[in-house]
Amino acid sequence: MSLGDLAVSPGAWVAPAVEWLNVNLHPAFAAVTRAVEGLLGGMEAALLGPPAWGVIVAAGLLGWWLGGWRMAALAAGALGFCRGAGLWEASVETLALVVVAVALSVLIAFPLGVLAARRPRVEAGLRPVLDVMQTVPPWVYLIPAVMIFSLGPTPALIATVVYGIPPMLRLTTLAFRQVPREFLELGEASGAAPRTILWRIELPLARPTLAVGLNQCILLSLAMVVLAGLVGAGGLGAEVTRGLTRMEMGPGLRAGLAIVAIALLLDRLSRASLDGRRG
Amino acid sequence: MSAMAASEVLIDCQSVWKVFGDNARAALRAIADRGLSKTEVLQEFSCVVGVSDASIQVRRGEIFCVMGLSGSGKSTLIRLLNRLIEPSSGRITVKGQDLSGLRGQALRDMRAKHIGMVFQSVALLPHRTVLENAAFGLEVQGVARARRLEVAREALARVGLSDWAGRLPRELSGGMQQRVGLARALAADPEIILMDEPFSALDPLIRRQLQDEFRSLTKELGKSAVFITHDLDEAIRIGDRIAIMRDGVIVQVGTAEEIVLNPADGYVADFVAGISRLHLIKAHSVMYEPAAWARARPEVDVGALPRTHPEADIDALIGMVVGSGQEGVAVVDGGRIVGVVTPRGLLQGVRGTAPADLSVV
Ligand SMILES: Nc1ncnc2c1ncn2[C@@H]1O[C@H](COP(=O)(O)OP(=O)(O)OP(=O)(O)O)[C@@H](O)[C@H]1O
Ligand SMILES: [Mg+2]
């Protein structure tokens, strides 16, 4: 018996499983694709509809509201750079992908994270899953995603959501665990309902750690969205991929800088909105 | 307040047990059947006995102190009173309602409206202003914002913090934070206030000041309180009655004077050994029967002695004896001489013992 026979080959059973899913759940996947494309299309239309300078000014105003004139300058500057580099459409596509992916990640990770903080068993069950999700190289997610949803923004979005969930979930659990026991007692002793304790006591106390989780989720999602240029997700990732395949330094570098600008924009705005001076 | 109202029981604990651990039921049964001790329960069932067969009554308008060393089960006991902890057995009635019968909203209403709580750690929400913290209880009850802030402002005024309403908790000193905690409890206007070592972390001077403020405020507002402390001086200063706990057991309940004069066992005696009796023990506890005294000292005219009332403390009595140069002080109640305090009786009072045999007056 050769060593080759002993080698573990998960692909041997993953591929047929995906095949089976494809055959039997095709209508469901098609519906997911339509929903994702609708969502992304809407976001993009909202950002591409008005002239670019309008969006840039709006971003500046948002930045000013969240963190004063420095934030305003940063937000407007970042988008202005994307426009100036001639990458407006690609940048907007990437932005839309990231925003939608992060929203979905948070929607899934937050309740699960809270549940895990309350129920040690749930946490014990989730931990190995999260470990695997975080150690598998990100592009590996893309393979089954593409097999199911074929090329395009949908597999990119799904892979990004999967990739963004673990940091958000872990830090949500940590954030809620860190809430000192006496504050929960205060809530109970005051006669607060569990819902009131969650929103009025736990959430505000958990906010700084939640902000860290959201921040990681955003930056990892951005990295994944760029990587997803490989599978035809469009946006800045596609520009980078093109630069790579044609070995052209200029466009690749320009797209890379635009990605940095978007990363800065999302990072600072999300931080300011969560642990800013307001509230 | 009439004698009837004063004796009305607000909180009634009957044989309450709390055993922590997975085997609590079995442990409890073994305690009932075989009378295991706390250590035996720990060894055999790996369960911790937090509160052991506690029975207390807290009356309307009284400040009831629970005193005991660390780990004696004080926090467990006080948390049983608003059911933050479920008792393993026994019955707790608050304002005539059996706590174990209250479900969901009914229990929350009971906590929100009738039982306030103040914590050692204060637990002020750091992101809210002092005023918003003080209004928290009312917010939970769904009182409209304007109204609850108004009530909270009044509560802050009561504890002398009106000028700090707009500040954040971290800008306040420990003593001030503890006052906010008290204001938060008062704002919801509960009849009963539970205090779990609220002043333990404060320095002695501020602590004294808060003790006095707390006592007068509670009396002024006609509230009842259960006050936990590990400091007997504090219990004496604040409490109308004191319960002493050891290893989950309530070993003695009584007024400070009763406990000092008649400690239930060596443990309590050790506790009270260092306490100054001067302001604690009153004339009625150290006086002799007037008739017996007259027989023992026929040469002295009782009517000519300086006079005082039964509640005069030893310190005042010593002043009178020293100042008058007489053989003793006559204690008068309702126009009648009810007793005589002698220097010998005073010395025994200072030592914390009841007056000795009269034959040696
Ligand atoms: N949740 C719990 N699980 C297990 N054991 C507990 C729990 N809470 C308290 N105990 C135990 O019950 C006993 C009484 O604890 P409790 O906190 O009531 O004491 P305490 O008198 O308030 O002490 P301190 O002055 O230190 O606050 C201790 O032996 C403690 O270890
Ligand atoms: Mg305690």
C-alpha cells in the first residue's frame, strides 16, 4: 500500500456533496443569487446615480457629523482619490460589496455571539467551527462558493460573509462576557426585563469591544472582496487581478492605493460611529 | 408611628436555606436527616452552604443590620430577599406576598416598586450622566423622560448632589458615587431598601458621614432597610436591630445593647469585646431595683439623688455621678423612680456585663 492511498482527501467527498446540493437545491441558490444581485445593484445604483462629487460631499458631511472636520477631510479625500484615479465605478462596486457583506455578517454574528456569551454550550459548539473558519486560507472558501453560485459577485459576497463572521462573533461573545456581573444584578434588582437589560445595560457596556469586532470584520471583508476579484466579483479586486495577470505595474498600483483609501474610509468612519464622542 | 404599625413585619424569612452546587437537593436532604455541618456538606456533596436555616423579620420603619465576617453568607441572604437568588428551601414573604409565587412581570414589579437595592460596587453606568443614572429605575418602569428626570433630580437633591447632575460617574469621588447609588434607589420610592456593604470601600471619615446621612434620610422618609456590613461599629451606628451571621447561620438577633450585654456565644462575645459601651448601654440595663437598693443602703435618701431617664447612656450617667458626688442616680420613668444607677453598676456596664448581685451594692 502506498502512502498516497492513505492521504486524506476531503475534496473527494466535498465535491460530490456540492454537486448534490447543486442538483437538488438549485432553485434556492438561484433565489439567493437574485437577492444578492438585487441588493448590490440597489447599493450601486444609489452611489452611481448622483454625480461623483455629490457622493464625495455627502461622505464628507457624514464624516463631519461623526468626527468633526478631520474625519470630513479624510472621508472626502479617500473618495476623491478613487475618483481622481479613474476608478470611481470599481470603487463603488467594492464599497457596495463590503457594506452589504458586513451588514450580513453582523446580522448573523451578533445574535449568535450574544447567545454564545449566555450559553457556554453554544460557545463550546461554535468554537471549533470558528477556528476552522479562521484558519482555512480565505480563497478556499471561494471554490465551493463558485461551484454553487458560479462566477460573479454572489460567490464573492457569500465567501466574504463567511470570512467576516468569526471575528465579529468572537468579539461579540467577549464583549458580553466582559460586562461586570454587578451591572446585570443592577438590572435585575431594578426590575428590568431581559430585553431592557440587553439594550440599556449590556449593549452600551459592550460597545467598545463590539467596535473592535466590527472594525476587524470590515477590514477582513475588504481584503476578501479584493481577493474575490479572482472570481469575477468586479470592483477594485478585478483591477488588481488584471494588473497581476498582465504584469502591469501602473494600474495594479493605482487600484491598490484605491483599496487603501477605501480601507481608511471604512475603518475611521466605523470607529467614529461606534466609540465616538456622541452618546 | 403607632406601636401597631411599628411592629408590622415587612420582610419575613422562615427557615431559609441556600445551598450552592449541583447536588443541592441531596445535600439539603442529608443535612435534614443527618445534621451535616457546612464542612461535611462541602466534602461529601461539594456543595457550599450559603445560608443555613435563617429566620428573620424586618419590621416597617426599621433599619435591620446583618453583620458577619467575609463568607458568612450576608450577600447571599440579602439577594434572597429580592430573589436575585432562589432559596433552596424555606419561605420568604415581602409585604405579605410569597416571593416564590411571583412570576415574570409580577416579580419585576415587586423589585421595581417595593424593593430598592444599593451595591458595594455602586454599579453606576459609566456612559450615563449622574442624573440619568439616578433615573434608571424609573426608566425601567417606563416612566416618561421628563417626569423621571424630575424625580431623579429631587432624589439627587436629597443626597446633596444637585450640582453634579450633568456629570459622568467617573468625575465623582467614591463617596459621591455611593450617594448617587442611594439616590437611584430612592428615586423609585421603594418601601424597602437593601444595602449590601455600600460603604465598605470608603475611607473612615466619609463613611461615618454617609452612615449618619443614610440613617437620618431613611428615618425621615419612613423607609425600611436591610443593611449588610462586616463592621460592628457600623451596624451599631446605623441599625435599630442587628443580626449576627456566622457560616450561614444567624447566631443572634437583637438591639446593639442586647447583643453587647448578652452575647449568644463566644463568637459574638469576641466580636463585641472591643466595642465601646459608653453610648451603647442605657440606664435601664444597669440600674438596680429601687426597693432593693433602699434596703441595701438605708442611710441614703433615694429622693435626694440626681434624676435621669431610662434611655440615658453610660457616658451621661458617669458625668452625673462624677458631677454630683452622690451615691448614685435615680432613674425616673413616668414620674416614678424605676431604678438606681450606682458607680459599681456603671463599671459593670462599661465592661458589658449586667449589674451584679445586689447584696454587694
Ligand atoms: N454563586 C455561588 N456559587 C457557589 N458558592 C457561592 C456562590 N455565592 C456565594 N457562595 C458561597 O457562599 C458563601 C457565602 O458567600 P457570601 O457572598 O454570601 O458571603 P458574604 O458574607 O457576603 O461575604 P463578603 O463579606 O466577602 O461579601 C461563601 O462560602 C461563598 O463561597
Ligand atoms: Mg458580600
